[in-house]
Amino acid sequence: MELSNSKLVFLLVLLVLLVVFPFSNAAKSKSPCDFPAVFNFGDSNSDTGGLSAAFGQAGPPAGETYFGAPAGRYSDGRLVIDFIAESLGLPHLSAFLDALGSNFSHGANFATAGSTIRPQNTTLHQSGFSPISLNVQSYEFNDFLRRSQIIRTKGDVFSHLMPKTKHFSKGLYTFDIGQNDLTAGYFLNMSTDQVRAYVPDVIDQFKTVIQDINDQGGRYFWIHNTGPVGCLPYILDRLLITAGQVDKAGCASPFNEVAQYFNSELKEAVIQLRKDLPLAAFTYVDVYSVKYELISRANKHGFEHPLQACCGHGGKYNYNINHGCGSKIKVKGKEIMIGKSCKNPSLRINWDGVHYTEAANKWMFEQIVNDTGGLSAAFGQAPYPHGETFFSAPAGSFSDGRLIIDFIAGSTIRPQNTTMAQSGYSPISLDVQGVQFSDFHSRSQIIRQKGNIFGQLLPKKEDFSQALYTLDIGQNDLTASYKLNMSTEQVKAYVPDLLSQLSNVIKKIYAKGGRSFWIHSTGPVGCLPYFMDPFLVTAAQIDKKELPLAAITYVDVYSVKYSLIGHAKKLGFENPFLACCDHGGKYNYNRFIKCGSKKVYI
């Protein structure tokens, strides 16, 4: 786009936005667009702690500029979404997945780093792309809308941390996602034509989510297009580019052209959405032009080295896939950080090869405003009738009442090489749960020290050493293998590795102060537990020797469950092999029509 045309477009959009979306403090108090809440959907460009809460904090030096410590953001400080919230007089958005110190009274952030619009057929470990794709974020939002209002009606301390009902219809819905859909194709060695070919499907899935939110009452949509991915160090470093494909700014033209194609399709989709949803207001924000202007004219805008990461280690772009921002190496037994931050991040555009610095985010936000105008928890609440016995409503537990211990449904000890959509097994494997516990252990005490309302909701320091740590996991590891058509001998062969990983997690909890462990064997899923249980007993005994201060109790749940099933009538139960809640078949179980499923009759 020529500069003169760009200025003309900016002026036209500015005139519209001064009427529709006045962000100035003077206009806020009188404007009907004084949004009481913001609900954000996206990837790492707007993630304020989602991925960190689920899979472990982004470590130092992330957050150093503004927060003084890691704050769940993949930057040295604030993101564009933070500046949007501040401009509306609202606090920074709490991540929906973050259980610590979150206040959702003015909105929620469903974005997670690595997210795509279209669900990926790879795991986070395999590709780096999050399982929390846009459709999952939509499930989370629907769940949040309903459950937050149930909590508000209870009138307890948590009710004040939830948005009012009217906030959902008057709130601003922001979207910043799509970049990873493009790069995912290239990292799978697709050609540019192949990536372009699936863009229409990606856009269709995006439109579906917008329509769903509109059906839930959302009316104000602020949609960012995707940026110039061909200017990002991690693209320039990892993908093959010829000299003729580099533009005058040093960016890779083919990747930027695909981004522009995506943006043109997205813009057409927004135009169509305006026609299809006449009660909704849509603002399409040309982030691509803003970012490219900043990168291509960095010196003019007070920045330097636009194609180099501020935080990284070596190479032309100060980016190394094996030694990223914050990475450490051991030298003579001592850890040394080699992925260090640059001396002055305020002069740099790119933070870590993928994301932008706070200074760049602030500059971009100012241009946007002044020139263009912004398993139950993660994958949706278990539907009715789950929870009917004890909770009187769905409570996030895949049972009809209280579980022995609630954690993450579908989890395994060993991380799976399948996505949840492919196999039904959760990405929150036991090692991830261990990371979550470590994060909870440290962050909960930081919050307690602040002495606010959240501090009273968290455990005391001594609770961690005096608490009971219960572990009930392993069944899904066995069934997962059979579903992959493994033989019993093949399953048996990897059981020792499962138990080694279980033992490692226990040792890590012990290192954090845990002393009392209550370990369940797996239930009677077949004959295999007879093989697994002796190993588990042995593993527990080894732990006792290696962890002399720990008290470890091995609970033979297999025998208890088998006795209940084998003597059901004697114990007051009936039909032990029939599911109580399901639909049809010998066992009242149908994998396609499960508990809580509905059918539309015409």
C-alpha cells in the first residue's frame, strides 16, 4: 500500500472510530462505549498468563521491564491487550486458566501462547502449538459465562470477583489470533500455495466462533489482523529464504504475502459478519500495517535493530531455537544464563524472536488508537447430568458427585503423542501437574504476602509440609496403549517407565516439602493391573528408602473396586457393568452418544 493511500485510510477509519470507539479519558465517562469488561481471545500476542498457568511460567527475564518478574506474558512487559485495558480504565485481564489471584470482575483472557484458530493435529511438546485453539477458547467462554453467574448468585467472597450479567452484552470482545495458523503450515514443510489453500477454512472457523459469541449476547468485536510474520527472527532463522525473497526492510516476502492474503480474507469475513449480525459492531484493526511501519522505519520511530531479538543467544538475528530467551547452561556444575536480555529493551522491537517488547507494544497501541481506531476449566464444563447427586448442577467432575480428589480428567502419567481431539486424553499429564504444583507452591506464597483478599484463599507455607498428597493416576496410560493397538506385552514393556516418571514427580514434591503421600493403585481395567501393581508397590518402597522423611501409603484400590463389581448385589448395588448415564447397547454405553448428549428432533 502506498503511504498516501495508507494515510487516507487511517484518516477515514479515525473519523469512524472517534464516534464508535472513543478511547480518550475525556470521552470515557460520557460515552456509551464505556466498556465495563474486556473478553480477549488469542495467542501469545495477547496471552496474560494462560499457557504459563497450565504448563509452567515463562521464566526470567520475561516481565522484567514493567512487572519486575515473570508475569505470564511472553515479553519484557505489557502487551497491546494490557494497554487496551488501561485505556478503558480497567485492570489488566486475568487469564481464565490462572487459579491464583485472578479477578474476573472486569473480564477474562482466554488467549494462550501457541494457540491457533484451527485445531492442530500435533501436541504442544511436538510442535509448540497450544491445545487451547480458538474453538476451545470459545468453549471456555461459554462455560465462564454460565458458571460465573452461578457463583455471583451465591453472594460469597468469590461473587465479587465475577462479572455482572450485563457486562457480557456491554463488554468489548477482542481477538488477536491467526499468526500460528500460518507458521504451523510452514513448519510442516508445506509450500506457500498449500498454506494459502487452507486459509479459507481457518477464516470459516474464526467466523463460527464470532457467531457463537454473538449468540451468547456479545455485541462489540475488536478484531486484529495478523502481523508481518516474515519479519520475525524465528521465521527468518528457521525457514529457507533466498536473497530474491528478501524485501528492502530485510523481511521474507513470501511469508508476508501469505499474511496479507489471510488478512484480506479476514477483512472480507468481517464485512460479511456485519451483514449477518446487524446488531453487532465490528472494528477491523490493521495491525499488519502498524507493525510493518514500525519494523521498516525503526530508526525514524526511535528503535534499533528491528530484526534482532533483544533476548536470545547468538546468530544473525540473536535467535537460537536451542538456546532461547532465558535459557541456561551448566558450566562446572553451575547454571549460567546465556539467553540474556539486551541492555535497553525500550529501544528494541522484538523481544525473543517471536514476540514484541513492551516498548513496541506501546508504540503499536498508540498508532492503533490514534490512527486506526483493539477439562472442565480448559475444555468446557461436563454437561448435565454430571454433578447432579451432590452438587445439584454440573461441577466440573466427570461423575455424578464428589470425586476422591478432583484434578484433570483424561490425564496420564506419561505425556501422550496425540491431541485431546484425537484420543480424548488430556495434555495435562502428570509431569505438567507437577509443574503446576511447583508454580502454585511459589506463587501462592507471593500472593499471601500481599495480604489482600486473595491471600486468605491460599494455603499457608506450613500447609505444604503438613498436607496429604494423594495420587490416583495410571488407568489412562494403560487404556491409551490398547487404543493404539498395542499388545499386552508391549504395554507391559513400558510400565516400568511409567512408574519411574511417577516416582520422579513424588521426589519433586518431596523436595518442595511434601512428606505424606497416599498412592492409589489403578482399577480393574483388565488383567494388566495384576502386572502393574507389584511394580507400584516396589516403586513406593524405593521412594521410602530414598525419601527417609516421607510417609508413603500404598492403597490397593484395585481389590476394593473389583470386590465391589464382583459382589455388587451383596453390597447393595445392581447391574455393575451397565452405565447409569448413557445411551443404549449391552452396557448402556455408546461412544458416539455419551452421558449428557442431546439430539434435535424435527
